[in-house]
Amino acid sequence: MNTPVSLRIDFVSDIACPWCAVGLSALERALERLDGTVSAELHFQPFELNPQMGPEGEDVTEHLTRKYGSTSEQQAQIRETIRQRGAQEGFAFNAEGRGRIWNTFDAHRLLHWAGEEGAPGQQHALKKALLVAYHGRAENPSDAAVLLACVREVGLDEARARAILTGDDFADEVREREQFYTSHGIHSVPAVIINERHLISGGHPSESFEQALRQIAQQA
């Protein structure tokens, strides 16, 4: 029996990004189909779409109109496209949308902590919980109560998480990681980096991820 090829996957993304939720679900489905062929070690890396977003957040329609010049009708069409793509990959978006755009820096600090100090798989589980909280239930991912609920859900140390949120632990590390990826040309997410060499950009269907991972594994 052949030993599965081990791949390192750095998933660069933001909680605020709906395509990141689609992309992660598609990647997970691809890896399920490659089980026995590919063994993946996932690392979730920070990227902020709106690093200057204030604590009050911003209405999502106003934000997208200001940032991209899109109309509410265009946004509704895009939202429906994303909802359908999410459904295809097993991610259920909130039918009414997100409501507001929020700052995600604290969420990234907790994800960094989970990757450094959590048990295997807990960073991945926290990432999923945060995406579901925001995109699935339209909860505020900058709210400490929401963040701590996600921490509890995946079995991480709530007291340690609370201490992180009330201080500035991992702030420098997150900013360093963000700077690393932007300085290496990552300006949109999701960005999926395989073995620190191969870049797959965007929320591709699971079939595309499967094909790409299979090809990379054969070359490894």
C-alpha cells in the first residue's frame, strides 16, 4: 500500500471574505476525495481585507458600494452566486447576508494562538467556527462574546483566549505574517499555497482543488 504524499497547505484568508468560506469548504472536500493519496497539514494564515475598519463596523451595502462602486442589485446577484457556490461545497450562508463588515484582527490573533498552542486540528476547527458564526449566522466576529463562543465550541482554553483578547498577545506575530504574504504578492484571498511553492488563488470548485493537489502530489 502506497504511503500518502504529505503536503503543507497555507490557507491565507480573512474571516470577512465569503469566498474564503467557499474555498475552504471546497478544499476540504477535495482532500476528503484524496484521502489515502494525499495527507495535508493545514496552516491558516492572516489577511485583512479591511485592516482600518473601526470597532463600529460598516453596513455591508454601503461598504461594498464605497469600495467597489457596485449597486445593491449587483451585490445581491453576487451574494446569490456565492450562496449557490457555498451550497455546492457544503457551506450554508445566512439567507439575509452578513449585515455589517467588521474588524477581524482579534479573530486572527486567536487563530494564530490556536495554531501555536492548540492541539492538532483545533486551528482548523476554530477557523470553521468563525466562518460559520459570521457568514452562517451573521454574528459580529469582532465581538469578544462571539469569539469566545467559537473558542468554547472547538474545545480551546476559554480563559487563555479571554486573556489574549484583553491584551495584545500575538498582535505583532499576526502583523508580521500579514506583511510577509502581502510582500510576496498576495493581495486577494483566498490564497492557497502548497509546499510554500505552488499558489492557487480564489474559491475554486472542489474538483479544481482535487486536480491541482493530485498533480502537485505526483511531482512531490
